[in-house]
Amino acid sequence: MGYISELRKLVGTRPIILTGVTVIVLNEENNILLQRRTDTGDWGVIGGALELAETFEEAAKRELYEEAGLNSDELRFMNVLSGSDMYYKYPHGDEVYNAIVVFEAQKVSGVPTINDDEGLELKYFSLNDSIHELNPMTYKILKKSGYINW
């Protein structure tokens, strides 16, 4: 059981500050890899919360492998996002104020494969067109990090 699960046992669904990472994976055509989320059914970026004693880079590499079956030799720092507009309420009621470090994966290896229970499928999308069923938090992350302008 992870740190957040243990914390939730103590505080319930009350808002917490959730420190996490997002990993942007782009293919040769500059399309972004997204996962269809099990909790909401919409499309979201690769990423998640830090575990105790984990660095941002370690968390990004772990999440990239867990959620997409990919490895990256190099992560490029893109942005730090936090504040009131990073509030999110999960369908099951947990509330968080995200503090997220955004990385772009460089030198990616492997074949996109789901390795955990957080994703239903993986797919590349063009960043030039709006994405149907895009998770609202993912939209904010991509917009604030300069990946989309729609």
C-alpha cells in the first residue's frame, strides 16, 4: 500500500496537497501519448504521486514504466504547477491540490503497454486538435506547460 493510501486512511477525502509528476511522451510526429483512465474513463497524461523518499525524477521514471511500459534515459524539466487552479476532486470523492513537476521524456525505449490498474488503453493524439474526452486536469497541465493553445 502506498503513501497516499495510508494518508487517506487518516484524513479521509479532505483536501490534501498532492505532490506528483507528469511525464509527457511525444512520438516522432510530435503526438502525445495519453492513457484512458480507469477512474474517470477520459484521457489523461502519464504521471502520479511521489512515494516517501522518492525524487521527482525517480517518480517520473517509475510512473512512466508503470502506466506505459516505457523507459527514458533522460527527463527534460518543463514546468512546476501548483495553486488553487490545480484543485481536483476524484470521482470517489478524494480532494487534492496538486503540486506537479512536468517532465518531457527523452530517449524513450519500449513499447507502450499498461503495467498497472490505472489505465485502460494507451493512444497517441495530435496536439494540434482538441482531444475528445480529455481529462480536465490534463487539459490544464498541457495548456500551462505550453503544449496546446486551444
